[in-house]
Amino acid sequence: MNKIILLDDRPKRMSLAFEKNAQDINLYKSIDALYIPMENDCLRIKNEINSGSGEIIKNYSLVIAHQSAFNGLGLNTIDSICKSNEIKLILFSGSIRQPVYSGKNGFSKLIVNSNDLYSNRLLAFIKKTAENQLEHLTELIYAEKWKLGVALNYRQLLINEKYGDDLREINHKNKQLLNCISILGVCTVEQLSILIDELI
């Protein structure tokens, strides 16, 4: 069984998000593979990581952490430990506009908005991860249709080659395109259309 840790230093936000999806936090706490440190435990772990010691996260297969809770050293510590131990990493924050995925050498990382994390897909995602049935981290966003969701977005970005004059929009769409390429590799519109037809 894969072990998962969910580090959120804002327990009220977490509880409200679960309630919004008609779920009780106790439903998550009842999953043996999932550890949600609350209040003092969460603060202790956060402080350890922010001081450069993240030994506790070595025991997990997936680390889910509130990005804004950590300073630069803390984020580097999480990244370094997860990379060297091939631990999947999800960072979330309310300030993230677009999900960003990267995967290399056995390490995969997903950065998402808090609303994408605390969606009604989270419970199934946690259970699949615990049971070692997860195919890809982007299942958190697209569920079982993760590959189709990425392929549709990728094809649309390639079709819309002209992004307009807004440099911020160009930069945003280029990031989306790089994100798709990191998941599916370099593809043409035709290749993506074939893949989409196969997945539908």
C-alpha cells in the first residue's frame, strides 16, 4: 500500500472544501494510507521542512503540500527529497492559474490550484494512489480521462497558433503547451486527432 501525506496549514479551508463536496474530513482520515497532520503536528512538520530537514516525507509515496506554507528552503527541501527518492509530489495554492506537470527520471510533480486539489475527484484519487492503481498524477484533474483531457488541450493549443498581442496570454499558453509536451511528447495535430479518436 502506498502511503500519502497531505500537508495543509489551513485546516479550516480544507474542512470547508470537503463540506462543499458533501464529504466529511473523517472520510479521509479513515483511509489508513493517508496521513493528514493537523494543527500542532502540521506546524511542526512545516517548520522542520522550512529549516531544511524533511526526513518525515521520505516515508511516503505521494506528498501533497500547500505551496505557500513553505519558504524557498522548504520548497527546495521537498523537491530534493522527492526527486532523490522518486516520491510523487503535488503542490497546491490558491494563486495557481493553470495546472503544471513535470516528470523526469522517475520523479513526477503537479502544481495545481487549491480548488483543483479539493475537488470531488480527490477521494477517488487518494484511494487509487494508495492501492497503486494510479496511472498518472493528472488523474487528479481529469480522472480516468486524463490522457484525453491533455490531448484535447494540446491539440487546441496547436490549432490556435496565433495568440494575439497580449504577451501575458502568449506566455500563459506557451506554458500550457510545454506542459502538454512534457506529458504526451512532441505531437502534431494529426497525431493528436488519432489519439483522441482512440481514447473517445
